[in-house]
Amino acid sequence: MAKRNKSLMKGESKSSWGDTIKTIVYALLIALVVRTVAFQPFNIPSGSMIPTLLVGDYLFVSKYSYGYSRYSLPFGLGFFPGRIFGSEPERGDVAVFRHPPHNDEDYIKRIIGLPGDRIQMQGGTLFINGKAVPRDRIADDATKDTYGRVQRVPQYLETLPNGVQYVIRESRNDSGMTDTTREYVVPAGHYFAMGDNRDESLDSRGRNAEGAQGFFVPYENLIGPAQIIFFSTDGTGGWFRPWRWPVATRWGRIFQSVD
């Protein structure tokens, strides 16, 4: 009897381990499917979308909103041309896309121009199809530099023709290299993207202070619109400084929607 019970316990132990492994495998498969077809996490490494997005924000991007292209899949391993179940982005969307022309990095910007639009900057004011986009001055953003000195950056509330509103920054007071540009005509099947931190963003407006070339975003390169911030940190609490984690976390930004 004792031997039988011992044998039974061994069988139950093996069964328990097998069930645990199956659960882990199923969980991983579900996570992979969700990441591939539904939502993908991204983190913000640069300040081109300040104040909408901050360095250290972690957010979910909706991959099904625009349909699927090769860049919707892990490692860009597409097995179909173009886009399936496609849906057009709306003006004002904060979208993640694969940066052309090399298509080897993910960028996040705001969709400003749609196919066929005429886009131009004049003295910091955005013009769409010959009409100035309204912007209203709001309170300056007061930040500290590396020496602890307070810097005040002008901010404006910009309102697109479809009513989408958001805050932009003009750190060079409307005299940055991309605050006045030529008129761009957005090609068919492409989009014009800009950062909300207007003077600190490499985007569709052309060469920035570093001399980098601008770009139009092909429809195929779109991955999806940013939906919600699920975590945010100011960077002062690294992996080896766990005692800083509660202070470094920007608790007020968690679960904020991205508009």
C-alpha cells in the first residue's frame, strides 16, 4: 500500500509539472498573439513629442486600428504586400511608424498632413492647404537645465481643422530652422508627420539643426496610434537603484490616454 501511494504521488508530481509548463506555454502564446495583432508596448527615448509624451513614458499602440502591414509583425517579417484590413489614420493621431527610407527604426509623431494636403510653416505657424492653423499662447513650460537653472519654453494650444487640440512647444521662439519652410505637397499614399516639440523634432518638415533630412510617411510604414501610457519614469531609478523606483515613477501619468 505504501509503495502504491508513493508511486501515486510521483505521478501527481509529474502531472503538476506538466500542467505548469502547459500554462506557461499557453500564456506566452497568448501574449505573442496579442502583441502581434492587438497591442504592442513602446517606450519614448527622445523629447520630440514633449509635452504630449515625455522621455521615459511607456505606452500601448493599437496595431489593429490601421490594419496590418509587414511592419505590424515582429521583426518586419511580412508575408504579404501592402496592407490588409486597412483603415486611414485621422489628422491629429499620435502614430508609431517605421522611419523611412531605411525602415529600421520606430518613430512616433503626430499625423498633420493627409495625402494631397499642402503643408507649410511660416514663422512658427502651421498652414494646411493655405489656411493658418489657430494656435493660442498658454503658460510657458518651466524646466531646469543640467545646471539647475530654470528655463521657460513658450507653449501654444494648436487646433487642427478637424478640431483636434494639443499643446506644442517652441523652444527657439518661432525662429528654429523648421519654423519657416517651403510648401510641401503630401504624395498619394503618404502622410506628413510632426513632433509637438517643434524645434526639437526630426520630422516631415525637412532638415533640422543637425542637418538631417525630412521624410513623408508611407501608409505601409504605419504601425498604429498610441492609445494609453501604462508606465512612466523620470530615469533616476535604474535597475540597480530600487530604492529610487517609487520617487522616479511619474504616478500621475500612468493610465493617461494619448491625445
